[in-house]
Amino acid sequence: MPKTKKSKRTVRITNSDGEEVTVTQTFDVEQFRTAYKGWKSSCEGMSSKEMGLKGGENLFKVISSHGLPSAQRPQAKNPVSEEEGMGKLLNEIDDLVEGPSLITESFKDDVMAAKKKLEDIKGTDADPRNIPFTIPIYRRVNKKTAAYDKEKHTRIHYGHYRTSDYVKFRNLKAKVFDTRKFEETIDPVDSSYYNTKKNESKPPMWQALFSTEGDSGKDIKVGLISVLEMAEDMIEDVELEHIKLKLRGVSKGGLAKELYGIADIKETILNLLGTTTSLGQGVNPKTGNIRDDQIARLFRSRLSFTATPSESTQIKDVYGIDEEIVGKVKGYSLDITRGIVKSLFLQTGKVGRRSAKGPVYLKGYTPPSEKKKKKEVKKSWKEMLVS
């Protein structure tokens, strides 16, 4: 499938820990959107009458409500729930193509499950083109009594029951028994909808599910299986362009430890700290305290990191989206509080804390003001000894 320019989706989600994560996901949705909307429009445009069925549902509604034919026949009177049928997946696809939904693991699982189910039933007795219907041969029916020999004077048609013989027979019964309940108000369906051989008919349900460029029906040229194959290609090409974790509230030591375990974040913290002889920009040289407010703003507005493929799983796990969003992480950043900044610096083992809520400082560093005080104390003692 030729690639087109990827679209970006930026969505704010709440992760499993209740924290806000801004996710920018890129994937090629345009070709999939065109294929899906074309398929849906074709199905919605086919009424029950055009399908040769009684009732008011169009073909799309039939698929949404009744599920795949392995569950029950499309003309069944009691539809399954949307959760049991195809409705859940089709609603997910609607949300995705209209935006701003992201591609999730559950969506991926639903696509793969539906595609496998279609592949499993294709060409089997559950395939809509292979559903058998026993129809009386009209020329063999007694025109006065509507009677016929069920063993000798019937023919099995696959795919659809509303053949010319079926309609003629029903209208004959209405006339013979003088009742309109047998009378047919719908014309026979197109002859391509049924066949006396398996795997030859192309009824509307088969078209909606299995039509392809090489083997399509007269009404629907691209079936759901082709749409799902495009969805599969789209999912395989997903990337997480950027994820940003927003942390608010109390400092979280456990999370700080996990964040510090990400190589680039650790390196950034160590560079901001520096050493006692070469302070980093994150340390106030006058006090030796960590500039937690300045660093929090730095992370929020200026710092951004690039992820290696091997880091993707770790970052998704720490950010709390490992089981939700599909794609390899390419870039990531943080929006953190001063408290979490302090917790990150405590992970280095090189800083101390003056109080539970007070500043943290670089151990072993003596600010200039302290050096001056010590020097003045030593000098005063020398002067006293001399006097």
C-alpha cells in the first residue's frame, strides 16, 4: 500500500495513575478514512428492500446489529448486542476517522479479531454466499393447490432465498389460500445474489464483508475485510511523536526513581547539579540550594528528549500508557512540580535536605558567604592571640 503523509493527533489522556499525559500520535489515517467511509456509505445506501429483505434496516445497520454471519444469519429477527456483534468495532472506527481518538491496544485487538474471524469463515458454510435455502421449482408446483414434492421438486440455492421461483411460489400460495400473508411485495433479487453452487453467489452481506478488487459484487466493491487490512497496515505504522507527562500535587518518590532511571533524564539532572567545584546551572552558587522553581520551568517549557527504540517500552511504562496507546515513542518531556524536582535530585545521592518541605542542597559545597564567615572567625582568633 503506498504511503501518504502521516497525520498527527494530539490528545490529553489520564493514565492509570490518574495523571495527565499529552500524547501526539502519528499515523496514516487518510487512506484508511477514505476506504472506510466509502464502504460505510455503500452499506448505508443499500436498503433492506434492495437487499431483498423485509424490515427497515440498511446493510450497515444489519452488520452493526447482527455481527458476523458465524453468529447468526443477517435476516435473523433478534439481533445480538453491539458489544457481541460488530457494533463496538465500527463505533471505534467511526471515532478514529472522525478524530480526535488515538489508536489503542484494544482497537488493535478488535481489528485483528474481526479480520481473523472473517478469514476463518470465508469459503465455509458460515460464509454468507454459502448459506443454503431450499426453494420449490415453480414449474413443478401444482398451480391449483400450491403443493409440490419436497424431495423431487426443490432446488438448493446458496446466498439468497428471494429467487424468481420463490416469489412466484409465494404469490401462488397467496392466491390459492386467499390470504395476503403469503403475498410478496419485493421483487426477486439480482441473479448474482444466489447460485446453485457454493462459493459462487455474491449476496449483499457477502459483498459488504468480502468484496475485493479481484472479486467484487455489483453493489459494493470494497468489503470490510479489505478495510480491516488497511487498518492493520495503519496500525503497524503508528508512532508516538511525543508524550508529555504532567505531574501535580504531592512529590512522588517512587515515580521520581522511575523517571531518574531514564538515561536522558538522569543525565540532565546530573548536568544541572554539577560538582562542588563546578556547579551546574541548577544550583544557586550563593546558597548551594537546588533551583527547583527554575528547573521546573525549564522542564515544562524548554527540555525535550529523543527516545531510542529500546527505551520506548520503559518510557511508556513510566508514563503510565504502556497498555493503552499503540506506537513506538520518538520524543518525550515533563511538566513537573518543584517537589518532584527535589525528589529527582535526591535520587543522585549527592544532595541533602534541610527540612521535610525545605530546600535541597548540594552536599560538600560551601557557599562564598560561609567561607567568608569561617575566614573572619579564624582571623579574629589570630588577632586575639597576637594582642
